[in-house]
Amino acid sequence: LDAPEIANVAARAGVEAPTSGPLKFQARLADSGPNRYALSAIRMTMGEGDLAGEATLATGGARPIVTANLPSATVDLSKLGQGHPTSPPGRGAAPPTAAREPTPAPAPGAPAPDGKVFSADPLPFELLNAADADVKYVAQRVLYGGTVIQDLNLTIALRGGELTLRPLGARVGGGTLVADLALGARNQSLIGKIDAKQINLGTLLRETGTSTYLKEGRTDLTLELRGTGRSMRALMASLNGTTTLAVGAGEIDSKWLDFLGADVVKVLNPLEGQQPTTKLNCVVQRFEIKDGLATSRVFTFDTTRMTMAGEGTLNFATEVPALLIKPSPKERSLLSLATPIRVSGTFAKPSVLPDAAAAARGVAGASGGAAILGPFGVIAPLV
């Protein structure tokens, strides 16, 4: 098969093209036994990606059985979803009504129609019973936006409605990622463990277009999660497990810290000038999750200008955060000026505001600071 444009092939089949560009595919097909078929010497290029290897399909049992060993040199995931589903069909194509306009899908991470982040739509667990499979896939490079994932190694096993990805390994952001995931159709369950080591978080955030506020920050992340539920919303409400995050030294754009009270230093020391960046010493966080409620056990954010300690919960069932972040400037004379920040609202519409009760307590103790800081010492907590 050799097509100069994938969209034309998709239009003839009456489906959407996942990407754009040329498509080339060749393989040897053999009837290798009763109800058994084999593809060998696979060579495929689609857009800027490629695929090789071999695969078999057996249809004589209770459900089809697929086995495959598929290596790739390069896969560009950032091009997926950028096809041309409405490209004009060529000669012999399906009539225009077969290539109708698709219904626009919500953007990833967009709130559901009811304002919740996690969808109540049923997850397609029934698909896990459609076949059994053993698939091994390796890719030297996987491109996603500006991120390069190297040495991806993935083994997929699907048997009797139980899907496992074990192991899933890769190198990304200068570090390593290892994951072990399992989905079960019978119990509608999810069990997963993710272990990331020494990933350059600043580089990863910049490459994915998420943020440019952090430079460096070697990061270790461990997630151990399990839950059951027919939908993502139900699954998150039943979640149990732990999350641990440790971020090493780096630099933060000082603008990110301004809303936490770091600007107090600039007000009191106008001749010092604003430093464009602040040195990050470390971030350490640990949450324990029980029945959908994540409780902070360790929450420390330390820079050369201040240390922030956090406490509180994240309720995945109600999608309500209840966190209190307490900044402590490194300069002792400014300790009374640091007002705790309360994070509330919902996951879809979070609210980040100074804690009113803490601010009131700060006013009561600020009169003593007037002797040192002048009249500003009295009004600083209100500011």
C-alpha cells in the first residue's frame, strides 16, 4: 500500500485520518494454520513515524488472540489528531455523507458539562473482553510536542478481561520512568505504580509548553494508586494509595512567588531591586489517599527567600481542595508579615486567597512591629 495522503485513504473508508502525510505499508501475509494468520516482514511509515516487526491473529478460540512484536525508530504523537477528516474523497471514494463533520471533542482536561473535572461517562471496560493479546513494543524515539521520549519499552498482556502494562519503561527529561499498570473488566479496577527518577522538571515543563517558570529541578516521583469504578469520577472517588514528590535545586521565575508574599521584601527594601529569579532549594511532598481523600503528610517548599509549609486535603470525590500554605520569609524581621494562603473552591475553579483568620491574628501582633518597621508594620498584614 502506497498512498501520498493518509486522509484520502481514510475518506474512502468513511473514517477520520489520525494524522496527515504519506502512508506506506508492506508485509507478507500467510495462512499459518487453522484459523490462524500471520503478518511478517512488516514495514510501515505513516507521516513521520515508522513501524516494523511481525504479528499473528488466531480466531479459533472463544475470543481472538493477537500476538505482536513491533519495533519503531521514531513515532511522532504530536501529529495525531491533526489529520484531515473532511478532505475531498477521490475517485471511488465513499459518498460525502459518509465523511460527515465529526462532533467536536472537549479539550483534554476541560471540565465536564456539570462543572466537574472527572467525567461520569462509563469507561469502556467491556473492550477488555473483546480479545486476548500479547504485544511487545519498543521505540527508540517518541516525539510529543517538544518532548523526546527515548528507549520506550512496553509489554501489553490482555487475558480474560485483565489488561496489564508490565513493564513500561522509558527515558525522559534526562531521567528514567518505570510504570506498572493493570486494568480489570470484572471488578472495573485500576492498580498502578509509577516511579520516575531524576527527571529534569524544568526542561520537561518547558518542552511540553506547560510552564517556563522553573529551570532545572531534578525530580523523583512515586505514585502507588488503586481504585474501582465504572467511570473516571467513580474511580477517583474510591482511590487509595500514596504519592511522593521530591524536587531538587533549581531556579524559579520570581513572578511566580509574588502572590505568596515575596513582594513584601521588595516593599521594605526598595533599593535592593528585584531579582529575576529565585533559587529553589527543594520541594518535598507526600500525600496519603484513602477512599478518595488525599491528606498531606509532608508539604515543604524551600527557596533562598522563604520556606513554605502546607497542610490539608484534596477530596477527589467532591473535587474540593482544602489546603493551607504558610510562607515563612528567611529574614526574621519579616516573619509577622507572611500571611497564610488558603486554597479552596473546586478542582475546576480553584480559589487561592489569603487566610482571613490568620490575617486578623497578624493585625493583633503587628503593633509591636511598628516600633521596628514604622507605620507599615501595622498595615502590612492587611496588605
